[in-house]
Amino acid sequence: MPKKNYELKAIGSSEAELLIYGDIGESWFEETVTAKQVAADLAEMNVDYINVRINSYGGSVSDGITIHNVLRKHDAAVNISIEGVAISIASLIAMAGDTVEMSANAMFMVHAPWSGLMGNAVEMREFADILDKYADAMSSSYMRKTGKSKEEILSMLTDGEDHYFTAQEALDFGFVDVISENEVDVAAGFRESKFFETSVMNHQKTITVDSKDLTSSTKLAALVAAIDKPKKEDIKMPQETKDELAAKSKAAENTAVQAALAAEQQRSTDIRNAFAPFAEHEGVSDLMNSCVADQQCDAHAAGQKLLAKLAEGCEPISSGSVEIEVDEVDKRIDAGSSVLLVRAGVHNMKGNGHKPVSGDLTGNPFKSSTLLEIAKACVGASGKSTAGMNKLQVVAAAFQSTSDFPVLLENVMHKTLLAAYATTPDTWTRFCSVGSVSDFRAHNRYKTGSIGNLDSLNEHGEFERKAVPDGEKESITAGTKGNIIAITREAIINDDLNALVSLAIALGRSYRRTIEAAVYSLLAENSGLGPNMTDGNPLFDASHSNLGAGAAISVVALEADRVVMASQTGVGGTEILDMTPSILLVPLAIGGTARVINEAQYDPDTASKLQRPNMVNGLFSDIVDTARLTGTRRYMFADPNIAPVIEVAFLDGVQEPYIEAKDGWNVDGAELKVRGDFGVAATDFRGGVTDAGA
């Protein structure tokens, strides 16, 4: 009887099992797993859980991506179990799991998408670009699961190497969530009959080679031998030279940049025109500058902010009122949440949610209730009797979708998370700008070129045409950080509220520290000179004219650094920006000296300068000293709202972490997923100066 490589079957009324034990795609010779079949079968499955068992060497990239997306879009919770091997595109399918389990002796492999081509040089270059785009598309799935950066994932998808992982290595890297102790027998080496396919794009010809245990070094030789080499007269020579192609590419890029710059200039003009009639109102000028600096803010959004600003302090004309009736479900959730927040001591923390929680529990029906008693009340309110149930059964019923108890717990954990996030100190907000991105793609940040001063009319009284210089662009990409925490039945029965709340507090603080660490990690690149910009040079570099002389911190040294910043020119080098520093960022050990210099009325450096005024007195509005910096290197930044250097961008502008809840899969209770989406990047070098000190 032939082995079954694919099967999707229901197990009971709420669970299904998907078997992927073969090659992916329709071009393989044996029974295969195709995207068309999986999509059609899954559409018929109305279940809560899908268990996917994988033992596959991969296959078609397009089929694999489709299977991954079909699983991700299904309403059911998806649990992946890697029972043998998940290699090539099969490893990407594994990333679709809400949880990913891997047998202790299984193998996991990631590598670049590959194929073959017969054609001229232009066709080969184009096909290489296509393969890179496939790698780029695949990277998002690995990034989402592991939390790794795009650069780290792409390095594995473009370096041409096969990256094998044991179960422990896959767990450490973040590809899997848990290692199964039930080992599955895996044949040593490759299976008895393994095929690979290479599409050769010449005369629409496809060649398939049966490798049957060929080693890696002989596969390519077998492929080359199987290809019918074209005759000399059949070979098409490129119609354009490399220089011509490069010129066309450069022209297309310049056109796109100019279009983006024109759009940016129009956005800025529209915002300024909208604010102009109200320029005399207090705070309107600052709001306008903020809207112009935020490249995600269009004229309509700026207008809404302007209206809100103008309405500050105004009283409504009508004295009427509107009363909103709160239903019993909301009352029960609010009452239970209030009791738990007061018991945990979270109600007094700032930023603990959208609605303040009073410490007065007078009249609250749950004021003396335990977690188990609140759970029991929620079960009863759902119309289900708890008579005859033991404690475990009561908690199990409370976690069902018809009960309000999971919503109540999620509400408590969410408010606790926000409170912890809001009260955790950071330093990045003092010298970085805050931006917004709409998705996880790279978002460009453009700097328009300066046209310099206006020219005099020529001898004929005519206006000269002014050339618009090229602009500059950098980009920023958001990624996701997060973890899953469990609420077990035992914690509810034991009334262990502190264990639940402490987890939420720890995760809220952790997310704030994660952003902080990402900013300083970016700044630490290139030995403290920051990340490479699109011109290939570090953020702080001699080519960017933003390096100090390397002198120990003093009045004279800070004045020299100020002159470096004030001498910066705009894009194109024709306009002096006259920027002034606002923030000084230094290691913790230098912070005290920096404050003395900044606040002293007279030069404190030497006694011989008695009563000499301090020429940098009050130069900085904020001095940030942190243990995240060591040594003597210091950084000087302009106001990030005027000349941002480092930007922290949040998905849809949402800075706070948030919680998603579902019934537990690996735990006997519920699971809460805590996540946040942000990215950090250097967007311009002109608003900063660094000095290595001494």
C-alpha cells in the first residue's frame, strides 16, 4: 500500500489534523501536498483547532507561501508539530503556527529560494532580482515568528548557504516554541528517493532531474549535464550595455524621488496654508511645526488637530446632557475588574487604562470575592448552573466563550500592562522623534534639496530657471516584539492574583525597556558612530561633517561641538542650517560634570579664567546621562521635533503594548499574547554631533 503523504481529517467536532508528509507543489512525481488541495479542504473545516504534522523536504515556494497564508487566515488556532524534518519551504509553512512544537530529534532548515535559468545576461540578472524578491517576501514570516530583525533573517535567505537547526537550536533562535519529548524516528540523511526541480527559462523549457541520493556537489553537475546547450546562433546578445541599463535605472529612481519630494512639498504647503489664519493663537505655531515634521500627517489630519487645539478651553453652547445606559455585562466586568485592580494595588498607578479605577468598593458585589467566586458568578450569569461542579470544572466553564470571565481577566491584565508601561522610565523619548508607519514594509523618510538664494534677473530682465537639486531618503521598518503568558486554572483556584498581575507588570516594563535597548543598540553600531545610512557611511562620519575633535568635555570642547552643528548645510550644500543643540547625551560618569558646565554662570574650567562668563551656559535644555553608554563618547542633538536624527516609529501610531486573549492550547486555562510593533532608524545626520572625548 503506498504511503500517504497528505491528509486532512476531522477529529471530533472541534479539531482537525493536517498531515504534510511529502513534497510541496504540483510538479513532483509522487503524491504531493498542493496549495490548491489544502485551501479547498480547509475551507470545508469549521473547527476551533488545527493540528499540522510536518515531515517534508519542501518544494514549490509559491505553494508553500500559499499554504502558510491559508493556515494563518483560518479562524482556528493552528498548532504545528515538526515530527521529522521541516526543510526549505516546509520550514516557512511551520511559521504559520500559533504554537510550533518540534520533536527532539527532528531537523529544521532555512535557505535561499533557488532555481535555474538559461538565457542571456539581462535575463539572468532579472531572474536573480526575482529570487531576491521571493526571499524578501518570505522573510516577513520568519520575522513574525522569531522577532528577529529583517537583516538577520535576510542574511540566511540570501547567502546561498543551507542553515540547519537541531530542535534546541530552533528553539533558541525562536523558530519553535517547545521541544516534544516524544521523539519520532527520522532516517539518517536524506530519504531513499528525493527529487528536486529547476526551471530553466530558455525556449519555455523545464528540466527535472532525479537526484536519488546525489550529494550536494553532484546535483549541479547532474543538472548541467541534463540541459541541452543552445547553439551559438540561438544565443541572444543583450540589446543594451550595462551602463545604459544603469542609466535607465538611475533615471527611474530619480523620477520616483522627485515625485515623492513634490508630494512632500505639497503636503507641507497645504498644512502651512491651513494654519496661517490662526498663527497668532497660542500653541498653534508649535502644532504646525509638529504636523509638518510628521511625514505621516496629511493636511486633513493636521486640520483635525488644529480644530482640537482651537477648541481647547471652550464650553459647549447647549446645557443638555446625554445619558448612556450601561448593560449588565459591562457592569459585571467593570465591578470584577475594579475589585481585582484594587486588590492588586494597580488602581493607584498612573496610566492604568482608559478609565480611572476608584479604591472605594462600597456597593461592589464582588468586594469580598475570590477569583474562584468571581469565575463562578460569571458562569451563572451565562445561564449555566454550577451545581455539582468541582473547582476545576467551575474554572473550565468560566473560560468558555459564553462566560464573561476571560474578558474580565483580559481587562485587568490590559490595564495593569498599560500602567506598568506608562510608569517605567526611559531616556529615548528625550532625544528621539516619534513617528508612525501604516504597515511592516520599509517607509521612506525624504529630505528635500535646497535651491539656495534667489538669482538676479539677467541682462534681458528675464528670470533664470532654477535647478531643483536631488533630495535624500532614509527608511524605517516596524517589527513586532511580544510574548505569551499563561493563566492557569490552578492560579484561579488558589486565588493567586499577585502571580497574574506581576506577569503583566513585568511585561509592560519589559516592552518599554525593549524600545530603549533598541535605540541604544542602533547608536552603538560602528563603535558608537551609529548605523550606516543610505550613502554607505555611518550616521556620524567625516563625510557628514558631524564629528567633534575628540576633546574631553569642557566649556571649550562643547563650544567647538556647537560650532560643528551650526555649520551644517542642507541637502545640496547650498543652505547653512544654523541649528542649535538642545540635548546632550553622555555616559553616567560624565553626567555630573556636564550639568556643572551647563549651569555655571562663569567658566569653571580653570582658575585663571576668573569671572569669565561661561559661553555655553544654558546651551542644553536637557542633559541625559545613562549607564547604557560607557567610556567618554558624548552626543549632541538638536530638538528632535525640529531636526530629528533617530526616529522610533510605531505601527499606526500606537505606542502602548496590547493584549490578545484566547483559550489555552499548551496550558490548562487561558493564554494572553502581549505584543507591540515598532521600528528604530536614523533618518538624518544633520541634527547630531558626536565627540569621542578623552
